[in-house]
Amino acid sequence: MSEFFDSLETRDPDVRERALMASLPQALSLAAAAAPAIARQFAGIDPRGIDSRAALAQLPVRRKHQLLEDQQASRAGAGEPGAAKAMGGYAATGWGPGMARVFASPGPIYEPEGSRADYWRFARALYAAGFRPGQLAYNCFSYHFTPAGSMMETAAHAVGCTVFPGGTGQTEQQVRAIADLAPAGYTGTPSFLKIILEKADEMGIALPSLKRALVSGEAFPPSLRDWLAGRGIAGYQSYGSADLGLIAFETAARDGLVLGEDIILEIVRPGTGDPVPDGEVGEVVVTTLNPDYPLVRFGTGDLSAVLPGASPCGRTNTRIRGWLGRADQTTKVRGMFVHPSQVAEIVARHPEIVRARLVVGGAMGADTMTFRAETRTPDPALAARVAQTVRDITKLRADVQWAAPGELPNDGKVIEDARSYS
């Protein structure tokens, strides 16, 4: 049996990129025609002309808070009840055979599940984690409100596995079911797997059948990965969201996360829609080619960076470093909010600046701001102009401190809160 889910995973990267870009114009045209919210996002741009990453980058990034606001406004407005009204014009499919389920994430934000096999595209992640046809997968993601349970169940079916819907809680019953059924692997959060195994120890019940796990939904630190390995369980992480489905997954190489085959990923400077060079930390932005729920340049709010080269596992798609924090670094200074987009606007007004971050310091009640900026042409006159721009945009004063290009940390931060709260 192949070590890859299908031949798409080992395509020449140039072939993959050409295929993705060739599919964009039609996919975006259909999305704009069927989903009014996506049509508004184009704002006069013809989707038929978007056939490259540069053209895609002309579109504004749509972030989760905007998705929530659009859905709330739609549900409160006039119009006939239905999927379009409930989901703010983002759904391209209505209630009926084309939409198998609808889920709710905190907000609430409602997301549809289409009737296609492996709708959320997690089968690749399961396969990379060692799940194979004919095995039993023990699924401990929730089946209620949020789509995580269905994500893993539909993926397991696509791989050829049978699924036990364990859900969450009831740890003693979980232990007994695992002991009785002898599943080959676990899907769920890593912390709940640890709780189950510790409960099994307490009950004196061995669970030797568990050899693999695909975990998601929270951090999976190396210490917990090693703890599972010490019990004979190879744990792998996957990265996705209720809006987008699978984004990337870990492989046996243990060297970054490999992107799914059906998405276009960009890393942009926080607070902007501007792509950053490979290797630089920024916000993860994803475009899906999902005909039922097309999301275009959707900002996840997560920080990551592209890794160079291909994975040693043989999969040729782009790799990212994994989750590196949150991109929304909005901070309150002297009673006023300062946003990453404001830092981006300051940089945009001064082409001499390569990169910048706003450092908020001082003790509680005595905030200070330092605008640290990389430039090749530092001088006092430019510093004075930048300081005035900071004041014009944020309505706050800041000292300007120059740095050489490449000197600022590559961590995706454009606002750093360095205040003391002790």
C-alpha cells in the first residue's frame, strides 16, 4: 500500500501551482455569482482576470470578525429565512441535499457541510498519521455544534475506516469502549487522549491497540508527543479551522506541516493584505476552492511562516512552520486602541522603512511607545517625520528608534506589549 494518499501529493510543485492558478478564474467567478458576500469582496475587480498570486493579492483580506459581522447583519435584516440569510451571503448552497449539515462556532458563526465525500479534506492528514482502510478510528472530537467530529468522521470514511463516535467526556466509558473495541487509532484533542490514558492507568486497564493519533484543536507540545510515544502511540498534528477545513498536516518527517492540496495559502504582514517573503513570519491567509462555501483571502488570525524546500517525507507541497501565535496584536495605550493596520499605514507613508514594530513599554498607568523601524537611510529629519506620522495616525506620541535591515525579530509582531504588570 502506498505511503501517500494519492498521486497529487507528489506532483512537481510547478505543475501543482499552474493547476491551482488555472482553476482560480472559474472558481472565483462561480463564487461571486452564487455568494453575494464574495461578490462584494471583489468590489469591481473581474474574477475572470484573477489567474495569479499577484492578481489574487489585489483583493482585500476578509477576517473572521467581518464574517461574524456580516452574518449577524444578515440574520437581523429583511429577507426570507434560509442558508443565504443565516450565513450572511457566504453560502453558495441552500438547505437540501447539497448541504448535509450546518454547524456553529463561537459568535455564533454558522458553517455549512456539503454532501461531498471528505468535505473538510482531512483524509490526507489521517492517512499521513498512519490510518489505513479496514481500521477502526476512535473519534473523540465533539459532534455537537462545532464540525470537528464530522471533520474526522468524514475523513476516516474517505480513508476506508470505520468510526466509533466517542465524543467528549465520560472518561471511564471511553476507556472501556477502547478496551472492548481495540481501535487502531485516536482522533481528538491531545489533552483528552492523555486524560483517557491516565484514567486507564487508574483503572488498571491496558489499551495496547492504540498505535496512532491525529490530534488538533489545541497545542501539541513536543513533551506530550514524546509522552505518547513512550506509550507506543505515534501522535501527529493537523491544522485547520471550522471555516476552511484542513490547512496543513504533520507527516512522518516531523519537519513542519505540509499544506493540503486544495487551498491557496499566503503569509501576509499582520494588519495588511501584503504577502511577505518566504521565511518571514506573518498571518496565514487562505483561499479555498470550495463551491459550497467559497472563502477568498480569508485571514485566520494565526501566525506562521513558509519553510524552504520540500518535506523529507516525499510530499512536494509547500510546508509551514505550524502555529506561531496570533496576528491580532491590538493593544490599548493610554486609553486608546492601537491596531496592526495603523502600524502598516505608518510604514506605507514612508518608503524608506523596510519593516517596523511598535513597542509599548512602561509600567501600569505610565505607558510609553517606541516605533522601531528598519531603514537603510537613518537620519534625524526622517525620524521627526515618522514621529509626526505616528501621532497623526494613532493620536499618541512615540519615540523613533532606527534598526538595520534584518535586525528586528522575525516573529510576526508589529505591536509588542513590553509593559510591566507586576
